[in-house]
Amino acid sequence: MKLSTIDDAKMSSSVNGLAVFGLLGLLPIAAVLIPWDFGPVENQYRQLMAGHSLSTIMIELLIFIVFFKNEKLLTDFAKNASRTDKIVGAIFFSALLYSFLFVSFSKMLFALGFLVLLIHLLFSVSLFKNMKYVNGQTQQYFWVFLGVSVIGYTALWALDFLVYPPTQIDWIDRVPGVTNVRWAGFFWLSIFAAGFALAKGSGSKYFFLAILFGAFGLTMTLWTGTRGSLLAIAFGALCALIISSTYRKFVVGYCLISAAIAILLNIYAPVPHEAYGMDRIISRIESNEIMERGGSGRTQLWKQTAEIARNHPLVGHGIDQFQKMGPMETIGFKGPHGLPLQLLFSVGIVGVLTFIYGIWRFFRIFRLEVQSPHQLAAVVFFSGGCLYSVYDNFAYYPYPVAIFTISAFMLFKRRVTNVPLII
């Protein structure tokens, strides 16, 4: 191949990578604009798109069709998979088919959920296959795009409420892009993580922008009274401090300054609803809610979910059936506020064992690498997301799952071994 051809290929990959990560960085704004999630009146399109958070899936599908189209993707996957992989996969999909035919209450929700899962898997495999062509600077730009996009998302939320003044309940339920203000915590975690991509190793002149991201994420977390994202942020920052010795001074300064600004702003910020505000978080901690109320009723929800899951322990009740077949008190909830029970309820013991097998295979093939600022940001979101998924519906919504997947691909590199690659 001629040198000019190689250079052209590199330039094309760089341009494509910037376009892909630019689109992915716009996911928070897309969550509002694609369903046109404004005002109190909802049409069927808006209910479908916003109610199921399909904007992220539409962006993933667009990227797959435009940039990653590969007619040999599935055949390559099957060709490179080991015999054990194929057996596990066959058992898992057989279990899904059984639950679809004989257990699931809503076949439409199952089909939609399966389609969402399939699109995300195709996108994820394609993204992983192309990550080697994306340089570190482009991956750093992704976090900057994402941070700016979260600020844009919040501005659109404010604009919506200025044009269509909210009622009291609107402060909880009428939040653009999500169905409850608590799920906006996924956005606050992502912008807080984005600030780490501007660590001093990439130039001290970006420190102001980093602090803007960090302070914004913590300010919105405290203002909306979202304990879930606060705990995930704290855990993610702790993991970044432990894992990366190169940027420890930055991590400490970033967290302390961001926290100081966020607390100061929330002391004087107006609280529009009793479910908002820093005082809500403090009062819940002081009352030792986990002991008194089971963490907003989570322990009771988990107990009831486990009891229902026993009805179909092997294959579960089917994908996205919790909102129809979960505990009566929580009918309409998207999930049981926890990944372990979400898996057990939806795909049963077969699905749980498949998930564990997948994690085992993943860590046999890949190793953790944290050398650059964009990987530091990925550590915060990835580790924070792992904890977030234990006590909330982090693993249900497409947006956090997409950012979690991108973070994983930034962090984990192929081991130099003879372990066969499954993709």
C-alpha cells in the first residue's frame, strides 16, 4: 500500500471516529430533542420515545448503519467464538425464546426490549472492533462533548419549565429525557466523570473547564436530592484516586473544589419541591433510612421481587416484563432498582449464569489500562456505574448503559495471551 493511501485511511478513520464520538457525546441533548420532550401534553410518539428512552438506541443504530455497517459482523462473531461460547449462547437464547412464548405478559414489550438489546450489542461489537482506529485525543473530545451536552440538556429542561410552568408533581415526573428526576442522576455522574478527562496531564489551561463539569455535576446532584448519583460519584472518584497514581493531585483538587462550589451554591439555591435539595439528602442520612425504611423501600421491593422471581427461576419472566409482572405496589416501575434482581427476574438463573460467564471470559481476555486522562474519566463512570447498578436501575436505561460500554472499551485492552477472542 502506498504511503498516501495509508495516510488517507488514517485520516478517514480519524474523521469517522470524531463523528461517532461527537454523536455519542450529544446523547443527553438528543434525549430531549429526538422525542421532543417538552411541555405537559404527551402524544404517542413522545410517550414511546421518552418513556422507553429510545433516543440513545436511535443514535446507536444511526452510527451502526452509517459508520459501522459490516455484513460479515455476525459471521465473524460466530467464527471466532469458542465452542463453549456457542453452547452458552444457544442455551441463553433458547431460554429467552421460552420465556417469550410461555411466560411473558407483554409480547410487545419483550420484542421491543429484545430489539433494543440487539441494537446495543451490534453497536457495541462494532465500536469495539473500531476502537483501535480512534486516537486518545478523539476519546478525550468525547468526554468534553458529553460534558457540554449535559449542560445543554439542563438548559433545555430550564427552558421547558420557563415556557410551560410546572406543577408540583412536574418537578418529579416531567423531567426531559427521563420519567423521574432521580434518573437524571445518570447525567450528573457522566458530567462529573467528564471533568477527569481534562486532568492536568492534558494541560493546566483546561482546569477551569474541568471544574465547571465537576461542580455542575455535584451541584445538580445535591439540588435534585439524588443520593444514588452522589454515592456513585463518590465511589468513582475514590477508585480514580486509588487506581491512577499519576493524577492523584488532580483528583483531590478536582473533588475538593467541585464539592466546595456545589455546597456553597446549594446553600443559597431555591428548593422548588420537598423531594429536592441538599437538606433532603442530609435528613435521610441522619434518620438512618436504610434501617428505618429500607432505603426508600428498596429492601421491601427486593424481597417482593425475589419472591416473584421464584415462580420462574430458570428462565425468568422475560425481557422488560417487570413493569407488568413485578410487585403490585410498583406496577409501572421499569425495574427492581438493582441489577442482580433485574437479571434474575428477567432472564432467570440461566441468564445470571450466562452473565457471570461473560464477565469471566471478559477478564480472561482483557486487562485494565489507565494511562491517559480520558481513561481516568472512564474509570470514574465505569466504577461509579458498577456501584450504581447495585441499588438502582442504572443497567436498565440505554443512556447509562451506552456510556458504561464506551468507558469499558476505553479502559480494557487485549491481554497478550493465546486466549481465543470471542468477538
